[in-house]
Amino acid sequence: MTTPMSAHHHLRVNGQRLWDSIMAMAEIGPGEQGGSRRLALTEEDKQGRDLFIEWCKAENCSVTIDDMGNIFATRPGTDNDLPPVCSGSHLDTQPHGGKFDGIYGVLAALEVIRTLNENDISTRAPVEIVMWTNEEGSRFAPAMVSSGVFAGLFEKEYAYSRTDSQGKSLRDELEKIGYLGAQRCGDHPMAALFEAHIEQGPILERDNHQIGIVIGGQGQRWFDITITGQDSHAGSTPMPGRRDALVAASGLIRAVQKIALEHGPHGVGTVGEISVSPNSRNTIPGEVFLTVDLRNPDDAVLGQMRDRLGEHCTSISDSHNVQINLDEIWHNPPVRFHQDCIRAVSDATRALGYGHQEMVSGAGHDACQVCRIVPTSMIFVPCEGGLSHNEQEHAEPEDLEAGCNVLLHAMLALAGR
Ligand code: HGY
Ligand code: MN
Ligand code: MN
């Protein structure tokens, strides 16, 4: 059921107010090089959440928090028995995060509600903002864990048991910041979900388009790998007898690069974390822990990449006389978004006259989890140089405004008058 855009075709968001809100949020948990550092469930994350809720209440939204700390801010419709049309993203960031990854999607949804309120526009279905806990998966792996619980992809107890590098559990940290809400995660009805996000890649900027009509997301597999050799003396241990875990790790890091390139053009592979024990300059490292992130839009090819990783682990283990424990901690298959939501985004984009193209998301998003149970799609806008997960992340105000106008009209189309 959609309302033709002509019902409110004149309506536009306030791009300056959106930009100012993004900049105000960036004041909380600033990074050292101009970006943001609000790791999930830290004091900075709490402060960002508190500010967001303050803004939502100023718009007379009712606020619900579920037991994964997901926040739902609801603007009533004329028929509140209808499930809400939702939009949102995340406020947690990478350690060297930018000002826009996630934050744009949450505050674009807020800007939609601000625009509806100031123009006194009523919708049949309620309109709702959602802020998902721990999208990044940097402090607590895996990523998108709370939208994953919401979508029934993870058990809550599994999510609660995730620990950070200090051994602190997700549940304890959620309780500590006061965001362990009452509503059972997953009990919240949704008619549809949109997520506006910077592309985090180079395609829109290269093709000089303002809007990405996102039709799905690629698959990803995450691994924890422990390499066990033998601590021994750097001076007196002959080279042939060494069981050097770090030299073995160097072979594995090269192998991940090779696997990605062998499965091009879309295969990607990254070793993002590594720790060495005992990490002493005159002791041969006896143990190395590292993480591997493999992605591909084709699940069969992603499976082949995983198989190749296993083969490389076996051959490196033999050639370096070390043990390698390969633990796959997460498999997120590729997803396709819902045709009705894609069409709502596409119709709004065309009616607004923005340059656009269809695309599959390279990055993971909460929308890629929730789409398994709720009609969902995404709206991308370009970011400078395609750079993200970097403090220099930047997006142009007019592109952010364009994406938010598309979001406004896509939501109006589904929420009805
Ligand atoms: O890993 C991702 O793609 C997202 O940034 N969590
Ligand atoms: Mn994100
Ligand atoms: Mn991210």
C-alpha cells in the first residue's frame, strides 16, 4: 500500500539542521584525528544515546528500550494499531571511526520526524526511529549482534556472553550504562525498515551519483585464528629448529590477500586484529592470535574462500611446525532487500530527480539482519574517496540532505497519509 509522492511532493528536510545534529553528535567521544570514538557500551556510547533520546523526546516521540539496548523512538500515526514504518542505524563507532558511519542513518530518521512535526503532517501508520546496539562488532564480536538477536539470528544468551578484550561481557556493560531495557528483543513490531548510510566505498563518487538504491548486502565470514609454536630464545635457537608463530602468521596474512584476489572481482579479505605472545623482542613468539574477515556477494564463492583458508592453515601448520586453530565465529549469508522498499526508494529518488544507481552493499549493516524478518531496504549517499572506518571519513551536506529527502518520501509512501 503506497501513497503517491504527489501527496507531499513539496516536502523537503532541513539539511542544515541534519548537518548540525551530526556535528553535535560528533562532539561526543571525539577521536584524536577529527573523527569519532564511541565504542559499543562505553561511557561515550551512553552519552551519545542520552543525547539522541533527548532529541527524540523533544519531538514528542515515545521511547522504548529493549533488553539488547536497542532504542525505538515512535511518532504516533492516525492508526496506532498499525505496525510502524521504521528507519535507523547505529551510534557506536570503530576505534578510529568517522562522524557519519551509522550516525547519519539515525539522525536522518530523526530529521524525517522533525520535518513531519514542523509541517504538522500526519501519517496513518506510526513512524519510528531505531538505534541498534553494537553494530560495529569491534569491541564485541560479531558485528550487528543486536539486530541479529532481533531477527532471530542469534540467541540473546549468546549475545550477552560476548566479551571484549578485557573479558567484560556485553550484558554487564549494557547494564552498566543503564540501557538494559525491559522489552524482549524481537517483540517490537515493524511494518518496514529503511536504513540511510554512507556507501563506505568508491562507486557513487566514481559514477557521480548522489543516491545508491541498495538492493542487498554481500555475505561475510569471520574467523578467530590461534597459532601455537614455541617461545624460545632469540639468540641461541638455531633458525631451522624454530617454531615461530609470527612467521607462520605472516604466511597466513599473505594467504588471506591471495584468497581474496583469487576470488575477484568482488572477493575481499582482511586480517584486522593480531596479538603476539609474549611480545618480547628477544623471545621467539610462541603464540599469535589473529582475526580474518572474508566477504563475497556470492555465498558459494564465499564458501570456497573459507575452504581455501582452511587449506592454507593446514599447509602453513606443516611447513612451520606450528598448530593452527581456525574457529569460524560468524557466517552472514548475502541478503536481498524487499522489492516494495526498493521501489519506494527508487520512486522517491526519481521523483526528486537525484542521480542514482542500484547497488549491493559491500559493508554489513543492521538492515542486512532485519531484512530476514521485515521488509527492508537501504539508501546510500557518497562519501569522500569512499573512505570509512577512518577518522577522515567525510560526506557532503547536500548529499546527506538528498539521501534524507529520499528517506522522507520513501517512508511517507509506506506510512500513508
Ligand atoms: O563490518 C561491517 O561491514 C560493518 O561496518 N559492521
Ligand atoms: Mn555502519
Ligand atoms: Mn561501520
